Amino acid sequence: MSVQPSSSGGKVCFVCGIDVSRKPRVKDQQGRYMCEGMCEQAGRERARAEASAKAEAPKQSTARPAAPPRNEDYDMMADLLSDSPAVNVTACPGCGTAMPGGALVCMNCGYNARVGKAAKTKVLKTPKASQMPVPRRRASGEFGPSFGVLTLISIGFFCGLAALGTLNVGLFGLGALACMAGTLIGYVWSIVSAFRTDNAKMGVFGLLVVIPIVNLISLIFVFWALTSNPDKWSRALYTGAFLGYMMVIVILFATYGGAEGLEAAMQP
């Protein structure tokens, strides 16, 4: 920079704004005046900053990219619906049932669109809640033979002992005692089974037999023990002993004419 003589009457420092027509001054490349010294240094720094800003301006263009051309006839919803299987429904050639778009096999008649004929199908119906198998609680006596086998063995044993009473009075007493003991054991065992299988109500009904006023309620327990007790061992024992005891009573009246006839038969 060099000192330039004033060609016009107004020479003002563009940094500090002071008239420099009569002061030492300098002039930059753009023809702007500034005071020598501090204003000169500040002016040079400002000129460098402006030059840097102009150089970086093309790199930081703020122009937005042009938006793609808009198709006013495009319908997004129609495009989505056109690809939906629920919209592209066709009728089955075999039975006329609606088939979703792209389906090859009719779920109603089994018609295969690829081979052009119906396949053999079988529709499985969902079983009702009442027909669903109910898991049974495992009872305490699940091991061993089945309930039917145990019941036949028990009935045969106790009824056979009772039948011996028709042959001899002494055998009748032995058979009657065995049937009574078996009935008592089966009754007590059934009470235990009721509590073990979470059926405390029936267990309480069975215990009421010791109370004279309400012992008739125990008949409900007897019916349960003979028909619904889940423990097959106690149920089979009680069933066989109970039927044997009933047979003893029948033989007593049929053969000996009751208790009096039995006493008479036992006399020497």
C-alpha cells in the first residue's frame, strides 16, 4: 500500500470513520482509505477475512436440491390396495368359494389351481370343551392291576368266604367275620383316600358315621366310596367286602332263618 494524494475533498477512514484528508493515510486495493497504524492493521485483517469468506462461499451453497417432478395422477392408497390379497379375490373353479389373490389351493374343497383338479381333503373340527380330555389326578394306588381286575378278585374272595356258610355253621361264622373286617378296612381306607385326593368333604361325611344323630349322612360317603373313589385299591376292597357282607346276610336268612335259626344250628 502507498500514500495516495486526495483527489476529492472527502477522505474518510473506513475503519474508524475519521477524516484523513490531512492525516497520514493509506489506501487498499479497493480504494478505501484508512489511518496509518492501528486502522491500517485492522483494515488488512478485515480485507483478509472478506477474501476468505468469498473463497468459501461457493463451497457452502444453500441452494436446495430440485424436488422430483410430482405426478398428480398417482394415488398411493390405490397402489397399496391393488397389492392386497384381500382385494384380489377370485372364485374357486371347483366350489365357487372366494380365494385370496395368489392362493393356489381352495381351503373349502381342496381344488388346486396349478394341477387343475381337487385333492382329497379332510376337514378336522375342533373338539368342544366338553369333549376335551381332562387330566386326571393320579391317585395313591395307581400301580398294580386295573380297577376291574382288583374288583373281581375282591368280590370273588369275600363272596366265596360268605358262600362257605351254606356248608357249615363254623365256616359261616368265619366268612361273616372276614367280610365284616374287610368292610371296615375298606370303609376306613376310603376315608383316608378321600382326604389324600383333596376331597375332604367326603372324608368328613365318612367320619360322621360315629355320630348317631347325623350318621345317615355317611350313606352319601358309602355311595361315593363304591362308585367314585379314585383310589382303585380301597374302592375294590370296599366293594368286594361290602358285597360279601350283603351275601352273608342273605345266607343267614335263607339258610338259617335269621339270628335265632343260627343259634339253634350252633347248638349241639
